Amino acid sequence: MPGTPSAVTLDTLQRIADTALYAAKRSWRNGWVGVEPSAAGPGGAAIDERVQRFLADAEAAVAAGGMEVMVAPERAGSLRWG
């Protein structure tokens, strides 16, 4: 995670990883999903706030531009969050 966000504890990192893992498992076999806060959050939201939004509703946080998603290019359009 860039910077030093105060809300990103070990527990929070594990929850982010779990969210990405389960999205990959719902979407396809033998895949991966990476996530990170966007360079500039929507409405100037701080990293901590974007992370909390992602954990509350990953799909909405990604759609709003608060988090960047990384997947293999051939799978970019088929990711299912939940």
C-alpha cells in the first residue's frame, strides 16, 4: 500500500486479500486479482477511507474509482465480486 495509511493493519490487509481471492474464485479457475488504492481517490478520499469502502462493498468501490484492480488481460471483463 502506498503511503502510511493508518487503517491498514495486518487484519485489514488480510481482509483485502480475502476479498480479492474470493472474487477470483467466483470468476474463474487458476486466476488472481490484485487491488490497490487509486492514485487519486474519488472526491479526494483518503486511502484509509477508500480501503474501508472497498471492504464494505468492493464492486462499488472499484466502480467509483477508489481502488485499482489488476487481473490477467484476457480476464479483465469477467470479474465477479459477489
